[in-house]
Amino acid sequence: MLFDAYAEESLNGIGHVVQDIEDVAQYTEGLRARLSELFASTHSRFGASFSVPPEGYFQVEGHFGLVRANLLYANEGSGTFGRVVLRKHTLDEQGRDAWPEIWAFRILKDGDVWESDSGPALYNERNTPNEHTCVAVRRLVESIVLSAMKPR
């Protein structure tokens, strides 16, 4: 396999990786706490329980099965971000455990929380007023539940 050289703007976009990851980690911790609160308050609506396993970002379990989320750090040349990837437990054709990806969303180093891999931004974890943050995170919870309910 042949690989191309990176463009200058991609190389310049790497930035201060350690500081960027620390910033993203701070925002992801705040977001995880908000998600936990909202899943608890919507349990009677969705029947889904939220927990933080020893490894992984979070997991959600309900009538639709088990979904695990992992946090990965990445950089596409425009800056470092956290990518939360959701995987749903299922069985493959041979009856073995499988964890296919079902959805992902992003947290950028500036605090923007994207609704998916491509956006749009739902809110900014750093400077959005609480009343707007609650509405935005509720939309994220609903998106997580909807992606988990789809058959795979």
C-alpha cells in the first residue's frame, strides 16, 4: 500500500497534543457526568441504565441490549478531538460475540460537542449556559438510544 505525504496545513494542525488531550479529557468527563444524570432521569422513558465500566467510557443496557462506548483520541489535521464510538453487543453468524460500531460523536479540543462524526455542534461544554446544555445533552441521549435500538 502506498501512502501520500501530508499537506502543510495538516502538519501545522497537530498543535500541542498533550495539552489538547488534557482539554478534551476534561470536557469528556463533564459530558459523561451529564449523560449519567440524564439517563437516570429518563430511565422510565427509555428503560436504559447507564454505567461506567472499569474499561471504556460508558455503557448503556436496556431492552435493546448492551451498548459500550469507548473514547479514542484523534487528529485530522484540524486539531485533536475525542471520538466516542458506540458498539452494540450481538452475535455473528457462528454464534460468537461481536461488537459492531453503531454510531459515534465527537468532543473537540475547544469544547464543542458534535452530534456525530460530521457535526453539527450541539453545544460547547466550556461556555454554553446550563439550560441550553441540558437540551443539547438530552438530544445526545436520544441519539444514543435510537442508534442502540436499530437492528444490526
